[in-house]
Amino acid sequence: MSGVLRLLGASMWRYFKLLGIQLKASLLLSMQYRADFFIDAVISLFWAATAIAPLWVVYGDKVQGKIPGWSLGEAMLVVGCFVFLQTVLDGAIQPSLQTVVEHIRKGTLDFVLLKPADAQFLVSTARFQPWKASSFLASLVIFAVAFARLGFWPSLGNWAQGALLLLLAVVLLYSLWIWVVSAAFIVVKVDNLTFLLSSVFDIGRWPSSVFRGILRWVFTFVIPTALMTTFPAKALLGVLSWAELGLAVVCTVIFAVVSRWVWLRSIRRYTSASS
Amino acid sequence: MKRLLKMLPSLLRVGFAENIAYRAEMLIWVLATTMPFVMMVLWRSVAEHFPIVGGMGQTLGPLQMTHYFLAVFVVRQVVSAWAAWEMNFEIRQGTLSMRLLKPLSPLISYAVNGLTGLPLRLVVALPVLLIFFLLGGLRDGAEYRLFFLLPLALLGGWLIVLFAHMSIGSLAVFTGSSIRIMEVWMAAFFVFSGYLFPLDLFPDWLASIGDVLPFRYQLGFPVQLLTLSLRMEDALILLGKQWLWVVALGSLTGLLWRKGVRRFEAFGG
């Protein structure tokens, strides 16, 4: 038993080191374009402003409306989660998986499959865009403004819950992307499909209470945007029930397991283009 | 001019064939324009509970919000261009030199390229337009003559988008890449064009800023015509302002392009 554990530990440590190496490679690549950091930071603030603008108009003097059940500060938390996840998507998930699509089209995925490490791990960590991290700042600004408006600070437990749910959201997002990339084994030209999925993700901008009936169900279970942005915001507000927390965990585990299975099946289908 | 007219049919044919070849990409691009629908969901849910009053004193209920954002989707399909991305790519790769060799200004070929994508985009936009009319509920006693201004307004909107793309695209010669400038332009477009909310709902001071910027003339103004939410005299003034922007951005494009071509050295071409 202890032998198995040691083996597991050793392999975890190995993957940890591999992740470090991949990250370093991406960082070195980005260091060539240092000036981009500042430009990206400014642009991400612009985009964060466009994400907030509709809320600001809804709650503004002319309309004086509100999203049913959500005050401005609370709704801003949802947008904050949305901006955060979009950053993860643009900075870590999208660039890596874009390279898989390239590999499949050119037939160079063989070289990745030959390496003595898990292929899904290798392709998922192939490319990061560290400069996109500047829009984390944008999401932090949104969180800060939201809490200043609400006039309270979440307890340590709520922070922990919020962080856990955001982590689950990242896993969900990643699993969805694995599905899309697995589609690349069949239809080859899929970069547009990832584009489509990121526009569907836009729905996560609003608290899920704007949806009615079947749509609310779809955006909780089929395309789980409600789990990704509304639930973490609720956790930070301290109003997430244990049932909802359990739901998020179960859903995430199912999505992750299924995506791993889909990936393994797709790999088996893969016939390299060159041979 | 006569030469151009002679070339035009074949240019259009080639462009259209290209678009047919990439029809899947085009379709996905159209389907990925989900933002109007994302906004529609938000505004419908707000309008169900709170009375919202538009610029002409009309109520904006859930139905009117649906109208507004369906119109936004349709107009966005008509007034779109991607010349800036094309130009950035060709300037970086040096393939712009191929275009320069042809006996036709590259600006015109970019414009024709954009135009030939229109039929395919209309395949999706027209059903949406049909739903728009089938929903009914356009205001009683509204000024139906506004529809006559629509073709001119759509043309004006498209030209503003196209010239903006070409001006920014020309900047790539000087800066290496102008994609980031385009992103800033897009962000401003989102906020000031009426893409995210009817501009009537903007606070007055921001509305007056939006009035002098080109963005509302790209999209918001044609949408207001389509939803019949303007008075005739205001509409005519807005149309005049729109075409002032067309002329201004057209001149800017000419200027930047001429300077840019003189500077352009095909890398490795």
C-alpha cells in the first residue's frame, strides 16, 4: 500500500515539475513581447467596463430597474466571476487547445503521443499567455467595487467556498473545451467551434435568475454557466445552500470524468495524417 | 471608373465563390453573434418587473426589448466588415504586395470582399427579420415612412464600419500590428452603439458624448429606424450626421492608406 502511495506521489511530483517546465517555456516566449503587458492590461480594463456597462444602465437613474432578486453589488459579483473565468479561458485553456487543433490538422500530434507522459496533460499545458493575467486585475477591481457597494466583507468560510466553486468552474470549463477539441478529431477544422463555445459562455454574465423554465435548466446542466458564475457569487455572499454546493461538485465530477473518457476514445480514433 | 464597372461583375463572382467555399466558417461566425440575445434575456427580465420608458415616451416592455435586440442582430449582420483583420494579416505576411500588383486599388477589393459575404449572412438574418415582423406590436401610429430611410442608413452604417476597419488596417503598416487598436474600437463600439442597451437609457451626459462619436451611426441609428422609434425630423438630422461621419472616415482612410502604401515594404515578398 505504501509503495503504491509513494509511486503515486512520485508521479504527481513529476507532473508538477513538467507543469513548471511548460509554464516557463510560455513565460519565456511572452517575455519577448514585454510591452504587450501594459497594452493588454489597458484593453482588459476596457472589456471589463463593457461587461459592467449594461448593469450600470439597468440600475441607473433612467431605468431604476433591477435583476429580480439581485442588487447591483450582488450582480457585479457574478460579472466579476465571469471576467475571472474568461481570463482563465483566454489565458490558459484556449491557447493550449488551439495548439492541439493545429497538431491534429498537420498530423504532428504523433510527436506528442510518443512522449512518455500523459498526452492530455501535455496538450493542455502546451501554451499559456501570461499577459492575459492582467485581466485578473480587472476582475479583482470588479470584486472590490462590488463589496464596497454591498458594504460587507465575506467571512473566511465564504471566501473558501467561493474559491472552491471557482475552481470547480475552471474544471467545468476545461471539460467542455476537451469535448470541443475531441470533435477536432472528427471534423478537423474546429477553431471556429471553440469560438462558438466562447460566445455561448457569454450567457454567464448574468445571474441565472434572468432565465425562465427550460432555459434555466439548460444553463445549469447542459451548458452549466449558472454553476460557473452564479454559484460562486452566491457562495461569496454566503447564501449558497449545501444542496447547491453538492450539486456543483457532482456535476463537475461527472463532466470531468466524461470528458476524460471522450478524450481517450478520440485518441484511439486518431489516425495520424502522415502515416 | 468605367474599367471598375467592367471588373465589378467578376470581382463579385470571385468574392462570392470564396465565401461559398468557407460557408461553414461564415455560418459559425453568424451563430457566434450571440451577444444581442444575451442582452435580450437580461433586458426582458428587467422589463417584466420595471416600467422602462424610451426616448419618445413609449413603454419598453418585454416585447419591445425583444424587437430591439432582434433588430440589433439583423443590423449587425448587414453592417459588418473584417478588413482590419485581413489587412493586418496581409501586411504582416507581406502578401499585400500581390494585391498591389493588381490593376485595382486594394481598398476596393477589400470593400468588394466584404460585400460578397452579405448574401450568406442574410440567409440567417432574414428569418430573424421575419420573426421581428411576425411578433407584431410595432407602435400604433408610428411613422412608417422611417422605413424608406433604412436603406440609406444601412449603407451609411456599413461604410462607417468599413472605413474604420480600413483606417485602422492601414495603421498596421506603421505599427506592425493594429489589432489591439481594433480591440479598443470594438470595446467602444459595444458601449456607445446601442449594442448592449437602447441608447435612450443612457444617462444624458453619456448620451451626448455618444451623439458625437461614430458608433451609434453604425448600428444604433439603423436599429432605431427599424423599430420605428424616432421622429421623422430627428431621423433626418441623424442621417445627415451619419453621412458626415462617412465622409470624414472616408477621407481619413484615403489619407492613411496613401501614406501607408508609400511606407510599405513587402517583407520577404
